[in-house]
Amino acid sequence: MADLTKDQIEKILSSVNDAYTEQDIISSNTVDSISVDDGCVKVNVVLGYPANSYHAKLESDIINALKSSGVSNSKVIIDTKIASYSTQKGVEAIPEVKNIIAIASGKGGVGKSTTAVNLALALQSLGAKVALLDADIYGPSQPRMLGVSKLKPETTGEGKLLPILGHGMQCMSIGFLVDEGSPMIWRGPMVTQALEQMLRDTLWRCIDYMIIDLPPGTGDTQLTLSQKIPVSGSIIVTTPQDIALIDANKGLKMFEKVNIPILGIIENMSLHICSKCQHEEAIFGSGGGESMAKDTKVNFLGALPLEIDIRTDVDEGTPTVVKSPESRVAEIYKEIAMKVSAKLTQQEKAVSAFPSITIE
């Protein structure tokens, strides 16, 4: 076969679609470089989101596309480069934190915190550097879910808090600073001040994604988030139950009003499968989250089952993604993590506050 030109190779590769951005790898600028060396076509791909588990499939798709056009000798290299994406105007960035994703729910009891910790750990397992901020001041649960509830953060000489490491992931929560059984009897201004201090007075290091586990509802914490914290996107967690969907819709509209992009909706407790007989039963209904996503023209990120292991895993301090990384549930969390981070790449990149200066 005659040597192909770069334009011809690009035309072949334009038939390869990224399963998560849903764009071809040429028009989306995923292909970083193409070269031909001694008859071997070399393709360098740079993904803008963590997807270690997807690399082999993407590599195979590229090689097969080239083979079908007569290229028998090819090599594909896939790297990841995660950028910072735009946030609300006028909100000061957090040093060392590229992107902040808020996990919200309209009401309590829908599994938002469990989803938040597993989603954060899923992003980490896919190759990203992740932090988790527990913003539920009145009911912090992340210290126990990560199995680090007995630890206390140390401080630097400058008065900065050092984040606690839970399963290798940086984490901060008011639960580390007060006794687990002590109620937080604080008024709204104290809550918002505590949230800001935990975020800005913690010494975060090299974070690609910070997951913020919000309290349920649309109160003071959510308002502080929209006005003072640079949020790249938000996720709504709901169950299929009608009453939960009503409140979830309120949360969705809140993010729309404060101009925070909605990355998608997760339906939790979607279907119960009996651990004894495998009988399937939709205890809270089914398809409600997906229907809400269609009605509001928001991405449906996926549905998680109602399984006892999900609950017992976080109670024991080893969330499912860590305890059973090859399980069906862990794979769902990872799939959602890739969809979320890929969706984020379709937003505008953040602009540096300082212009580039060239000295000649």
C-alpha cells in the first residue's frame, strides 16, 4: 500500500468516535499528533478526562479503523491531560484545584453522600487526582464513609489545615474537627463561614477534581457555593420516587438560576435485586430520574441499584469502588465518572488571571 498522507489518515480517524464525549477524535482535537515512520503510522491521543479503563477499547477502535483502510502497521499512544474549566465570573479560584463538581439532592435520604464518595473514588481509580469536601455541616458523613472518622487534621506553621487521606484521596470535613456525636447548633452565617474556611484554609495539593458533597435542599450552603466557590459543574442525585423527583427538580432549577452548569442526573436506588432469589423489584418506582432528565434536557448519567452491599460498604469505611472494584456496581460508578468528566470537557476552559508575558 502506498504511504498515506496526514490528511488521509485524519479522514480515516474521523470515523472513530469517543464513546464518552460522543464526538469523533479528529473534530474534537483528541488526536494530538500523527506521524509515519518506516511504514508505521503512529497516533498520539490526548484525552481530557480520566479513562484508564477505556484506553484499550479506544486503542483497538483506532487500530481497526486504520486496518480497514489498509494500514497493517500502527501504534497508538493514549495520554490524559485534565484542564481547568470555566466557573462563575468574579469568583476567586482555589489554589491547586482545577475543577469543582457539586453533588446535590433536593431532599435527604436519596443516597447523595454515598454517591459522592463512590464517584470521587471512581475518578481516582480512573487516573485522576481527587479531593472530597464534605459540605454537610449539620450531618457530616464522609469521615465515617472513608473509614477515617477517628483522625484529626494537622496544621501547618501558616495555620493551614492538612487534608486527611482516605483511601489515598484528600478529604476535609467538619466531622474531623468536632466530636462525632456533637450536634452542630449553628446559624446560617456560621455554616457558610465554616464551609469557606474548610475550602480555602485547607492545603490541597494538585487536584484535578474536587467533589463537594452538599447538604440536601436549596439553603444557605448552596447559595454560598454559587456566590463564593468556583464550581465547574453540578450533579443531581435522586431516587425514582415521585416525591424525591419534585425536590430534585427544585435543586436543578436552583443551579440553573445561579448559572452553574448541570452535568447530569443520577438515579439512585433504581431497582432492588433480592440477594437470595435474584427477584427484581422497583421499590421506589423506576425510570423517574431518566424521565426527569429527558423533560429538562439534562444528561442522564446512569442508574444505581438498591443493594445492601452499597450501604454496608460505606458503613464499614470501605466504599464499594474500593472494596469491590470489579463488581457491577463499581463499574457503574466508574462509567458515570467518565461520563461526568467527559461532559466537563465540552465547556469552555478557564482563562488564566494573568496574561502570558514574553521577554525578548
